[in-house]
Amino acid sequence: MPIATVNPANGETIKTYEPMDEEELERRLQLAEATFRTYRTTSFAERAALLERAADLLDEDQADIGRVMTTEMGKPVKQARAEAAKCAKAMRWYAAHAEALLADEEPDPSDVTDSGASRAVVRYRPLGPVLAVMPWNFPLWQVVRFAAPALMAGNVGLLKHASNVPQTALYLEDLFYRAGFPAGCFQTLLVGSGAIDDILRDERVKAATLTGSEPAGRAVASTAGEMIKKTVLELGGSDPFIVMPSADLDRAARVAVTARVQNNGQSCIAAKRFIVHADVYDAFAERFVAGMRALTVGDPMEEDTEVGPLASERGRDDLEELVDDARRGGARVLCGGERPEGPGWYYPPTVVADVTREMRIHREETFGPVATLYRADDLDEAVLIANDSLFGLSSNVWTRDEAEVDRFVRDLEAGGVFVNGMTASHPALPFGGVKRSGYGRELSGHGIREFCNITTVWHGA
């Protein structure tokens, strides 16, 4: 894929970029290593002041960077501005909490005296340059949720962003530089995916984090494993949205629509599989389909647009193939399911029912505004359907029965269970999955410690 801004609303190529050559890449790796030697010694107060300044600048830039994101990957511009605001909030959260999250830990002296110690301390120290391989769907948020904790921990960042969001990628480097971070603290590497392997093999790069596809995760994890380097992976998701008889159906259906089509349906944590108890299946389906049909699809720069185009032509083709395969297998398309005429990579909000295990749409992630509907006879069957997936990122459960909540929390194979609400990421809560959705955690104290050297300091008696 060329490094270029291509407007998905009309297919127009706006700007292309030449990849960095080997000499420039080497210069940046040298700079990252040199900057880390001094930046790691800065205080939490110094880092927090810089990150607060970055948050202030991002707030000032919100409208402009929102339009850039919308131009590059097609999300409705209101959602783009909201993404920028969320990033500023996360920066301020880590600026305020990082020191406490990484405070020294001292076990009770009586627990270590039998080792001959008078005292022992656990200290969190930064690792060094961390490579971040990031996707296009939340081009600011995915990066900031790595960068804010990593920079507060004393690490430095090397960003290899998706090739279709180069302007956003360059903005991020400039943002941290304008905030006062040393030049090598956060650098954008305009390189193709073929360069990732060599960068990760470089001894100056100490770890990597990737948000993206399963194949990309396998490639990075394989190289990192060979080089014995720490990785955090957040990969695909096919999150279940379970509705039980005691649920508030009107609210559940309204939230279900938003949960499926947020970011034009291109979100790993978007609800994708809607598993509804037989007693309320018809009533929920009627509300849900009506809500999906009522959505405003159009120019993502318009303030009233709720669903814009998919980010790439290939992405729309892939989504269309999944729906067509399900239709050929006997599934019913309750709304949508037909590519519209005209320019841009649009696909309508679509609901597919009567899905079977043999269909590709059951096994693969639908990265766009397409929902699948399942009927479950009881809670046990709902759990079986929910867990019948290679992914395990998050889940949504709608019930007013606390015993049912306990069962779902115990039995669902996912990194999160959201009860009577939509899955969302928040700086104070750990984020990540199980199975082929990846490993490790971002955000919260768990996320900031992922790229730290957890050091035991032992003092003799």
C-alpha cells in the first residue's frame, strides 16, 4: 500500500509521501536511543507538564485534526472531534496518575527477612525505545493510548502508522514536539509494512505494541519472540451483544445500533454478533432493524451524518463478500446488503439473520456496519454462541438478573464484560483480549507497566 491520503468519500488521492530511506531511518533510531538516555532521568512532574501541554494543544487543534482524520479514513467528523477530545482526556489522566501507578512497592519487612534482607523494594523502570505499529480506524486514539503511558513511564516512542493516515501520523509527532518533548521522544516513521521486521530486530528497539489484524500480529509476535522482546497485541474482535428477557429492550436496541455502527462499524470492540433470547428475539429484532434503517449515511464532513464510507475499497469488497456468502448459504438480509451507486466506498447498515456456523460471516470479523442476529433458547445457549469464536476482545450483556450477570462474567471468554451498556475504552480501565484477540493490556496501571522493567531491589541486613 502506498503511503498516501486517499479520501474514501470519493476515492480521490490527495497527497502521497515517499517512504523514509535507510539513512533517515538510521538517524531516527540513533536519535531515539540518545534521547532515551536523558529522558529516562526526568521526573514525573516534568513529564506530566509536557503531557498536559500536549493535551492543551490537542484541544486547540480539535477541529482541524478532526477534519484530517475524516478526510483520511472517513469517520463522521463529529466522531473525529470526539476522538481528539478523548485523547486529550487520556493524556491528562496519565499526567495525573502515572507517578502513583509506578510508585515503588515495599513488601512487609517480615516477609523478606528470611532472605537475609533488611528491606526490599520493587521499582518500575522504563525499557527504552518502543515500536508502535498502529491502525487507521482510530488514528489518534490508538496511538495516544500507547504514547501517554509510555512517555510518562520514561520510554520513547517510534510510530509506524497505517499507510493511509500519514497526515495524522505526522501530526502526532509534531504535537509532542510542540508540547516541548525532546525531539527523539516520539517519532513517526514513514515506512511501509515491509520495514517493520528490520526495525524490530534492531537492538536499540526494546519492545513493540501492535493494534491491527491477526496476520500482522502473528508477524510482529514471531519476530519479537525470536529476538526475545516484549510485545502487546490488540487484534481483531467479534464481540457478542447478548439480550436476555429482563432487559430494557428499547434502550438495548438503541445502544445496539450505536455499538454496531460506531466509526462506520470499523472498530475491533464494536458489537458484531447480536445474540437474543428467543422470548424477546422478535421484539428486539424489530427495534434493531428499524434503528439501523433510520441511520443517516452520507458525506462524513456533514454534521448530521451517522455513517460514512469504509476506509478502503478493499475493505468494502471484503465486507460485501461476507454478506453475499451468508446470503448464498440461506441467511436472510433484514436490511441493507446492497452496494449503493455513486462514488466513495459506502456500504449500508445491514442486519443478517439465520446465520449458521458454516458461514464465513460467523467465523470472520465484519469490519463495517454489518450485524448478525442469533436466537438463543436460554442462557447456556447464549454463552455457547458467544464463545463460538476465535476472538475474545470484549462482550456486552443486557439483563437485570444479577444471577445471570454472574454467570456471564464467569463464563464469557473475553477481556471485558459490559453490563447494560456499550463496550468502550477508558484510561482508568485495562483494555485487551484473549484468544486470537491478542494478549497484554493497554490503559490503566496494567497498561503503563507493560513496558517497564519491574526491578527487585534487595537490601542486606
